[in-house]
Amino acid sequence: MTRQALSVASECVPLVKTGGLADVVGALPGAMAGQGWALRTLLPGYPAVLKQTGQGTIVWSDDDLFGGPASLRAMQAAGLDLLILDAPHLYSREGQIYLDTNGRDWPDNPKRYAALSWVAAAIADGALPDWRPEIVHVHDWQAALTPTYLRMRNAQTPTLLTVHNVAFHGNAPAEWLEALRLPADRFTAVGFEFYGQISALKAGLVDATAISTVSPTYARELLDPSFGMGLDGVIATRASVLHGVLNGIDTAIWDPATDPLIKPYKTPRGKARNRAALIETFGLEAGAEDGPLCIVVSRLSDQKGLDILAEAVPRLLEAGGMLALLGSGDPVLEARFQDLADAYPRVGVRIGYSEPLSHQMFAGADAVLVPSRFEPCGLTQLYGLRYGAVPVVARTGGLADTVIDANTMALNAGVATGLQFGPVTAEALGHALDHLVALYRQPAVFARMQRNGMAQALGWGPSAAVYADIYAKLTG
Ligand code: ADP
């Protein structure tokens, strides 16, 4: 018999995405269906989402959800079973989902997502006449107050909090306790107080029945003060219910043999036409002695370590390499890469967000660079593996778990899939890039690495089984 679960998040592919969280939330229902679990996904009713899903059927409403009327719309859309929280005073806005048109966080973000969590708790506690989940799976700080609200209701529904990035806490000033409908007596060090503020993520870490994160290495790192962003101590108190479950990718969407956005191929050799197209798209000055064409597809933020890549670019170019970057975010980094593109004909930069261009980049690239300072799982190295773009990654989090470093033993055994480096410095990255170029100049060795990567099992199967195991334990 199929069992019922509610998944709660602020973004979900293909409806709305700012990062890897959306990929995971969008892929989980399909993956869990194979494990006997039907997931219903609760999302905020951003205008762009409602435009794609249609109006559905109203299954619940409230005259005053954190300051305005709200309703829940149920529908099937984009292959998902959805509950969309339509609350115009919270979600119907110009700009991005988290940011206003000036690129600043919406000041009421804590309230916008507390409302989402409030409704999730209501659903879990029986607010819908004909559906009730056995478990609630909440993602990141935006859904992390759900376990706390359930606790306030004395509801027994178990919860799993998945931490996709511990850097984002969803903090609010202490004065917002009432506005967020939170009990003052739990605004303490063992509750959801965090350095004088209300922390949604901490609330979830304390109150969720179990916690997971998106790779085994990041699960260990979360206990370490240098990665835990101040929450390592809290997480340590929950270590017995902390799981590291590696993200998969949607191998139907990300399949170089059938991808409609590229010139499809099944072997590394088949990448050549895509490589030529990519060189043209970015207007790169290519020549006969070319080294590897490297790409970056990323948010431009301090986490991603792209400042050290900027430092290492001259060294990559001297060795014959090329760089094409697609990303947006930090204006300082945007300008820095734009300057590099202006200075060097073998560097191309697109500031912006483009799903189709990202596919074309993985298809055309020889290597994908991911020099993150921390990386809970990381998806672009997985897309790189799948598309024969050899990942060069920092040895951290999910990057360490998914790329087999081309050390001597791995090369001799013919199992290497990429390169790992550490620490995250321009010097260490420069060494890795020198190594990449040297491997690239040995076509048989390089093609072997590409083939190894393309043959990796990157789908959701194994991880869905682990989640099913966790769900089963929590629901008894
Ligand atoms: P994070 O969630 O920290 O941003 P991940 O590697 O887990 O990092 O996921 C990022 C996702 O967003 C990947 O699917 C990646 O391809 C995509 N992405 C990031 N920046 C862009 C961009 N500028 N254009 C298209 N896709 C992007």
C-alpha cells in the first residue's frame, strides 16, 4: 500500500528554482514513488508558480494567515502532486522569490516562511478533510518551523528536516516572537534562540524528529565548528538522529544521449560538436594547441570559492586552458569575471541564469570547476560527470563524496573520474589545473576519466531507498 508524506519547501523544479534545493525537492516525489511513498509537495504560491500550475481546487482557507487571507490550492501539475499556498500578501510580489528588485532580502522573509511552516503543521495535524500525511519532510530554514508548530499543537506526526545549506538560518529579531506565533518560553539557548535572535533553522534542528543533510561528508562537517556556522553544538546534541544522504540527479533530464538542448552524444568523442558550439557561443579565441575548455555554472557567492578561481585564471590560460562562466550573484564577483573576460580572449562570461545554456556548457566542456569553500552536496560536479566534463573540485562536503581523485593509484586502476584539491587556495587550485592540463594532453587517459564519469550511477535510486528507510523508522 502506498504511504503518504508531505514535503515542504520554498522552491521546486520545474516551477521555481534558485539553487540545488529546487532540484532535490522536484526529484524526490518521483524517486520516493518507487519506494512506496506518495509525496505531496507544499510550496508558496509565487505568481510564477500559480501561472504554471493553474488555480486547482481550494481545499483549505484562512482569513488571517500572518496578516492576510490565504488558501491552499490542490492540483496535479508538472508531474507533481501539489499543495500551493496562495497568500498574496506574502508571495505575490515583483522581484525574485527571496529578494526585492534591488537584490535585498525581503524584510518579512521570516514571516513569509513561518506562514508556510504554520500551514504545513496544520495539514499534518489534520486540517484537510480527506488527506493526512504520516510524516512531514521539511527542507531548509524556510520550512524548519514546521516541527516547532507541530510541537505547540501536541501533534505526534514525525518530521524529517533536511539541511541543504547550514549557512542560511532564517533569523528574525526577538521582537517578532508574537508576529511569528512562537512561544516566548522557548526563546532560550535550548530552544530557538540564537545569539539574541529567533532562528528558524535552529528551531527545526531542535524539534525535528530526525535530521538529514545531503552528503555523508557534510553530515560530519556539520559537527565541526569550522563548518557548522554556529549551529555545530546544537547539531551535536542530535547526532544520533543525523543522517547524510547523498543527492541524486534527474537522469532523464540530464542525459547527454537524449538531451534536446544539445547535440546528443554517447561517448566523450561525441562532445566535439558541442565544444565547438560552446567556443562560438562565448566567442572564445581557440587554437590548435588548446588545453581544456573549463566551465563554471554557479551562484556567485563567497561559498563557491570563485575569488580563488579568478586568481588562478592567468595560470590556467598560460597552460593553454579556456574558461566559460555562467552565473550571477555578488556584484563584486560579477564585475571581476567580466573584467577577466574583457582582458583575456580565452575567457567568456555570461552574467545571468539560463537552464538551456547550462546544459550546453556541460555538453561542450572538458572540465567543470567547483572550488567551493564548503559544499553540502553540489550538483554541478554530478552534471559534469554525467556529461563527460571532468570535475575539478575542492575536497569538501559532497564534492569529496562524489569525485574519484586522479591520484596515481586511481589512474593506474583506471577508476579516476576527476580531480580533488585542498585547501581552497589559488595555489592549490592552480596545481589541480596544471594536473588537469597534463591529463588532458594524454587523450587516452583523459577519455578514460570522462567515460568513467559518464558511467557513474548518479540517479536517485540508492538515496531514495535510504530516505524510505528513515521514513519507515520514524513512522514505526
Ligand atoms: P547551490 O544550491 O548552492 O546553488 P548546487 O550545485 O547544489 O549549488 O545547485 C546549483 C543548481 O543551480 C544546479 O542545478 C546548477 O546547474 C544551477 N545553476 C546555478 N547557477 C546557474 C545559472 N547561472 N544558470 C543556470 N543554472 C544555474
